[in-house]
Amino acid sequence: MSKNWDSELKKIDRMLEGASDEALLPSKSAKTPQARAEIIEKQRTTSTLGVMARLVLATALGVGMLFWPYDAKCGVGLAGYLAATGVVVTAGVWSSIWTWRHRSSRGHILSLLLVLWGSVLAAIEILPRSGYAKPDPNRPGWSCPAPTAPSPAPPPPTK
């Protein structure tokens, strides 16, 4: 007697689709079904608040990079800008992990876009300096050039 495993697996898939996560993996801390339902509801509202808070913070960082107030051409200003782009990428990863765990698909897409946005901002500054993006002999450097001494004024003409 051979079983038709395809039909057996389809039955199992249908049963799993209809079951909630709580029915599959019940909470061990609650003893009664009512207590379990209360825990699930509390987790749902808390996770939504947590997801939204992380997304708002990460998005604010990403948008704030458009209004970077300091000179980022070389030296300390460039290091600060690149550190800020690293923070944007980190915030995007942080919120993407949270949105993945809490099944927030739109939030997850936004988080991944923030990771991409921070990476693009960093690449715009790093790639030309490494000679990869624009092969330019006058490419910008990592450090600022030393200030040049002003040329002495010519002596006044004598009569």
C-alpha cells in the first residue's frame, strides 16, 4: 500500500494555514485560554507601537541626512558624515529585524529602503575617493589640504 504523499501534505498545509500562531505555539506563562488571549493582545499592541517607534526614528534619521548642516568634503566633517550614514544603515537594520519579527511587511520594506539609502549616501562619498566611481586624477581626498600661506603683498612703489 503506497500513500499519496502529495495529497497528505496538502491536507497538512490546509490545517496549518487555518491555525493561528498561538494555537501552534501556545504561550507557557498563561494557564487559561482567556489569559493567553490577553497576552496575545498585549503583545500585538506593544509590537505595533515598537515597530512604529523604530520606523519613525530610523526614517527621521534618513530624511535628516538630506539636510546635513556641516561641510563633508574632507577631514573631520567627512568622518562625521560617514559615521551618520553608518547610523542610518544601523537604524535601518535595527528596524528591519524588528519588523521581520512582528510580521510588518510594509515596515520591513521601508526599513530595507533605509538600509539602501544609508549605503548610497556613504557610497557617494567613499567611491570617488577610492578611485572606483570616477577615475579622476583630481579626485577629492580623505583629509583636507594644508592651508597655504598668503603671498606677501608687493612693496609699495617708491617715487
